[in-house]
Amino acid sequence: MKASSHKPDLPGLQEVMNQAECLYPQHVVEQTLDRLGTEISAQMSTLDPVLLCVMNGGLVLCGKLLTRLNFPLQLDYVHASRYREELTGAELLWKVYPSVELAQRHVLIIDDILDEGETLARIAQFCHGQGAVSVRTAVLVNKQHDRKHPQASTADYTGLSIPDRYVFGYGMDYKGYWRNAPGIYAVRES
């Protein structure tokens, strides 16, 4: 077995957190999740939906939403990423496709952030190509800027709006770390 050469700069990562600006504290995010759960339930509870969690960023949002959706649903995931622990996006890399049959189903794609929208647009296109009756999207945060993909400029369900800054927490990462941060934080601008 090959030894890992991964040597994180833990003091540097802690410093990023220490200097970060908290945009939304945990209690505000949790109230937002309550609202999202109510909205999704009102519109999708009778549709027998498939929820597709976009890994890894959508994991926290998806897990917390599931406990707020009190109706029958199926859960699956996709692993498609443009960032791969980097600070800027690249070509979409598909690691895992959904295993649940999407034909004739209503699909809700759950992801952490709507930044440029490329990932959501490509996953939605895939779902439509598999024969989904409808495809909706839910994101925890929507980044405010004018660089959105034309087919994913908004999500059907959006938690919070954030400025055009690099953010982490509640599933969003900083170089692969701090997805576990108990709030939504912006990296300090230099």
C-alpha cells in the first residue's frame, strides 16, 4: 500500500478559520433549512421524488434536509465536481452516476452552492437525458454575481444569498477542509 504524501498545513487552515468572516451563524442556517424543508414538502410531497445529493458539497445540506422532509422519497447521489479541492473550477469530472432509475421520476438535485451553475446544469441535463419527468434544484447558498450558466442561473429552492467571495462551511470547503464549520464563512479578503 502506497504511503500518503498528504501533509496539511493545519495551523494555516486554523488561521483561515480564525480570520474568516461569519456571514451566517449556525442558528440562521438551521432556520433557513426549516424554511427549505417546508417549501420542498409543500411542492414535492405527493410526487414520489428521487433526491440526488451532489457529493461532497451537498452532503450536509442533504442530510439536514432529509430530517425535515416528512414524506416518502428515494435518496441517491452523484459525484461530479469542477473544483476537486481547488479554489477555481475546471472541467466537470463525473466520478459516480446515480444508481436509481430516473425515468418517469421527479428529481430534486441538492447541492451546497450555486456559483456559476455549470455543475447543476450538467447534472440536470443528465437527469433529463435519463427520462426524468421533472428536475428541480435546491442549494444552500446562491453566490451573487453575473457569471451564471444560462441554464442554471437560479435554483428552484435557495437558502441564502452570499456575496461574490470564497465561502466555506455547511458542506462547502476550503481546499478540502472546513466543510464541518458550524456556519457559513467567507475567507478573509487580502
